[in-house]
Amino acid sequence: MGSFKPPRAFHPLDLEIMDRVYETAWAHLEAREPFRDRQKDGELQNALRKLVFDSAGSDKINFDTLCDRVLVSMPDTWMVFTSGEPHRSPKVSF
């Protein structure tokens, strides 16, 4: 038999932190690819919400720790381009 884990109940302050982490991560995603296909934003937002909840784990929720986990875990494949090649930073040589 497998072990059953009951769903976690979040404290209202934890939910507030998670909401702020979501907003921060969404702002990073928007800044990373301003020319993305905005018709796909709803799908990306749902995936990001799930990532935030999954990253919260069972530990005490801390904004910085959770935000770092989420930002590191955001896949590059979430970038959906409208046309052409993905935006790449120019190479800088010294």
C-alpha cells in the first residue's frame, strides 16, 4: 500500500506570500520575452500558479526562498514566440 498524504492547508499569510511570488515570477517571465504570443498567457499563468504551489512544499513559506525556487524552475520552453527566432542576448566581447 502507498502512503496517503492529505492536502496541505495554507495559512492566509502563506497564500499572500505565494501570490506575491507568482506576481514576481510573472513579471520576470514577461520581461524575459516581451514579444511572446500573448494568446498563450492564460496557459502560462496556470502553469506558473501550479509551479508556485508545487514549489511551496511542506516547509514554512519564505518569500525569498520560494521565489528563488520558482524562478530557477521556470522552464525555458514557456517562452512562446510570435514569429522569427527567439530573442538572444548579444554577445559582448572585451
